[in-house]
Amino acid sequence: MIKIISPHQFKTIPWKNGKGQTTELAISENDSIDDFNWRLSIASVVEDGAFSDFSGYERHLILLEGKGIELNHDKQQIDLLEKRLAVSSFNGASKTIGKLINGAIKDFNLMTKDEKYQVEVFTSIKQKEIKIDTVDLCFVYTHTAKAVVYLHTDALKISNGELIVMESEGPIRIVGENLIVVTLGHLY
């Protein structure tokens, strides 16, 4: 299965804590914000504050735009995302407080049900080739550029803000810049 999702197909929904909105790019089939296996979204953060509680999920947050954000998880771990495409991974049950460094940011979010997937996140600002072996699911998102995804003999092109969701039965090559590539492998 290969699915290209364009920005006009994304959904805008309120945050669970009611303090903002998120743009949902994709969610596992037949699932909802209340119960899902995986979910990809983009959010604008315009003020300091607590993150929504997503107990039972692992979160991966990637800085897309802005000067950065400091994430304090349970007053024990601090992640500082100051560079574009920097990644923070944390437990969705953590009491996470975000403090903006110098103005609003936009971030990319991946959430997966705890202990269901092995997750790998690859990011690249500059032109790069990323090679992926066989995985259960692969997501490719290019924020402000174009990318080409090579599957066996086919090549798919995606542009600014498009997302590819695919199952992989063999090696994949992705060439582009401003890329976020996520792979999910089922844990059995």
C-alpha cells in the first residue's frame, strides 16, 4: 500500500488540553484521537504551557519552524530543540512543560501506542539520500522542499507539505532536503 496525502486532506482538530489546534496529517486506519496505534500531526505552539496527556503513547516531537522550545519532562529531563528538525522523544504520560525560546514554533509530532512499534526517525535539512530496509510502515514528509522516493523500479515525487505513507516489502531510497522519515516496525 502506498498513499500520498496532500495538505488539502489534512484535518484541523483541537488539542486535548484545549489550548490550541493541531493539523492531523494521518492516523492509523479506523482510529480516532481517543484511541489509535499511530498518529502524525503538525502543531503551532504560540505560548508556554503544559502538553496534553497522552498516557499509553510514546511521543516524538520535531522542530519545523521557529527559534526553538525547551521541553521539561516531569522536572527530571530537559530537551532543548533549537535547530530545525531537532528531535525529542518522550513518554506521553510525562508532565511535559514547553517553554518557547524566542517566539512561536511549529512542530511535527509522531505518537505511537506504547510497546507496539520500534520507531526510527531520520531528519535531514540538506540534500541527502536515506536508505531504508524492509519495515512495516514508512512515512516520508518534506516540509519546504521536494523529495523523490524510489521503490524497487518506481519513483514517487512529493512536494512541500505532502506526506507518503507506505508499507515496505523491500529497500526504499529517499532523496531530498528538509526531510522527515519515520519507520515503524511491529514489536511481536
